[in-house]
Amino acid sequence: MAKLTKTVVDKAEPRNRQYTIWCSDLKGFGAFVLPSGTRTYFVDYRNANNVRRRMKLGRHGAITAEQARTLAIQALADVSKGSDPLEDRNSVRKAISVKELCELYIAELEAGRILGKGGRPKKASTKITDLGRINRHIIPLLGKKRVTHVTKADVTAMMKDIMAGKTRTSEKTKKLRGKSIVRGGLGAASRTVGLLGGIFSYARDELGIIEANPAHGVRKPKDVVRKRRLNEEEYRTLGRILAKAAEDERYARTVDIIRLIAMSGCRRGEIIKVQKTEIDTVGSAFRFEETKEGQSVRPMGLAIAEYFDERSMDGDSSYVFPGERTPDGPFGSFPRHWDKIFAETELADLTAHVLRHSFASIANDLGFTEITIAALLGHASGSITSRYVHTLDAALIMAADTVSGYIQALLNGAVLSHSHYALDRGSRKAALARFLSPQPDPANYPEGTDRLAA
């Protein structure tokens, strides 16, 4: 046992189970090391009733060993005067309001210590969404209440207020001509209750303020299931609308992005922000570094691979579709262009998500299975999209070729009579015959023959 210093704590290796390092110079001062590698300082003491207490002082890295030692000395001095520092701290914490709790949660969120999907720190876009829900719904409706006084009924009342649009507002943002419109509704209410549940879990598990989570068990409204999909005639209509828009050079880039979304099933942001390094036409794959599901390897249909082969990737920007005024960022005019292209057309209600949903529906029409469609779309359930995958299954590439090629043909005005591709006996026989056709033996080539030409 040695004096507890930064060096000593840094060198403490994680073990299979939590263990404690004690300070030789200050009795009761120590640090425990978790299997995850997290090291936390604490002070151990007995209060006036001879009840043993262990009070956390802070995580190693967030505070220094010397700062923790000072806090431990102060706590032990209070104990000698008959106080109970841990009880005093808990009393103060339990008195905080929901607004103050949200501020603590936001600080943890900004520091990357609030985990999202897959146990990873929440993405920047998710943080922005969370902050919006906290500042525009939770704090206005519950901010003044004490955390310990919030009940399930309070959470339910907040949810109903959001559904009714009580927090509806419209305000300017820092962006030029930017505006934030908060409408409320079923989806916003459901997701805000989910976020509040996470904040209360933080209050319970990290701060020890509450024993039970008042957001648990609240009956949330179901999101409206979006059933809109394009039929084949609407795909042909879309093709005509895009062809007309492409006549105006200003919209050429937006038209390309829309066609790629339609033929790939990718999310809007994935195509708009795609970088040159994420395009692999040799492996016929998108290799996205950051998506809603984290890293994702997505099959690329032949129609899309050929588009990228023909497109110039020169230029200093790392983005395939760089901004017009800021080439070091992605193309930013897409939403405005989209509105102008589809305004007063038969597809005025079209959204990028409808294109993604329609891609999945076409894949289903062509006979592909749910797990194949999940992999084409990059859903977490599609195990083929694992971050460790480097070479995609040939059958999956074939599926991407089929769906993207079919949609490309519809956009170009073709009238098709599709069948369940996977069960089309003639197509299967033809493909197998090509695969099994004998190849000439290279040893039989006459000397000097160009084998590639042969």
C-alpha cells in the first residue's frame, strides 16, 4: 500500500472483478477500479451512529488525485464534527429540480458519457435532437418540479400536453434565414417520454436521487406507421419529373442524389454526405463510416456502381456532393431544391423516406427475403452489414443489382412485368449455365495469343 497518486492510479490494471486501492497516507481515502478500466476516488468513514459510509469523490481524469485527496480531507473533517457528508450531499441532490437534473444530464451528454445504440456515445445529430426535446418540451412542462416529486401522472400529463401541441413554437436559429419549428404531436410526445425515462435512469443509477423511474410504465402513443410507397406508374412519373428538373443545371446535382436514394434505399443524409473514400465500386459497396447504426457496409447495385465509375471524383473536397459555397462540407441546398422540384406535381407528398420504403417494397415484390432486405437497407438486424465485413456476399450484390436495376428501368419509363426473381426457373438456369460453362485451357493457347482478347 502506497500513497495514492496519479501515477499509482494510472498503473492500476483492470481485473475481472472490481478492486480497491487504499492510500497509505490518509486513512479512508481510496480508489476502486472497475473491470471496464474506470477508476473512481472515494472516502470511507463511519458517521456519528457508527454506520459505515463510502462517498464517491469523482472519476479519475475528471478530477486529479490531489483534488480527490483535498475533498477526502474536508469530508473526514466534517465527520469529526458530527456531520455525515454523504447524507448531506444526498439531501442537496434530492432537492434539485427537473431543470437542474437536465443540466447535469446535458453536461454528461456533451462529455460523451451518455451512451446510445450499441453502447456507443450518442452521435452529434442525436445530441442536437435530445437538446431540442429537453429545452422545448421537458423543461417548459416539468422543469420547476422537484425530481423526487415527479410522478407517473406528471409524465403522462407532459406527454398529453406535447401531443396537444402545448409546446408548439417557431423561432429563429443562428443559421442564416434558419428557423426551428416545434409542432409536438404523437411522435414527439412518445420520443420525449423515452428521453425523459433515460434522464430519470441517470438520476437513479448515477446520482442516486430517486429509487424508481416515474417514466417507466407510461403508456406511449404509437407512431403513425408510414405506409406510403411508390407504385410502378409513380416511379415512371418520378422519372419524368426528374428528367424535366435536370434540364435546369441548378438542379442537376439534386436530381442525381434523388435517383441514387431511389436506387439504393439509402437514407437521405447518407447519400448527401457520402465521402469519396466510402465509395467502393470494385467491391460494389458503400462503406459508410457513420450512419444511424454506426459503421455500415452496404451493397451497391450495378446501376449505382456505373454511375460512380463515370462520375469524376477529382477536386479537393472529400465529399462526392460538396457544398456549392463551402466545398469542405456536404451539399446543403437539397431540401430547398427538393421542394421546388416537386411543388405542384403529382408527387408533391413524396419524401426521401418514401423512396427508401419503396425500395424495400420493390425488393419484397421481387421475392427477396426480409433478412436480405434488411442487409440492403443497412438495418442493424442485417448481420451482413457488420462493421467487420469486408467482402459482401455475391448473392447480396445480385439482390442489389436486381432491385436498383429494376427501379432504374422504371425511372427511365420502362413498363415491366416482374416476377419473383429468386424463383424464376429460366433465369436461374441461364445464370447457372453461364457459371458452369467450360473455359478454354490457357495451356492450349497458341504462343503469342492475346489471352485477354481471347
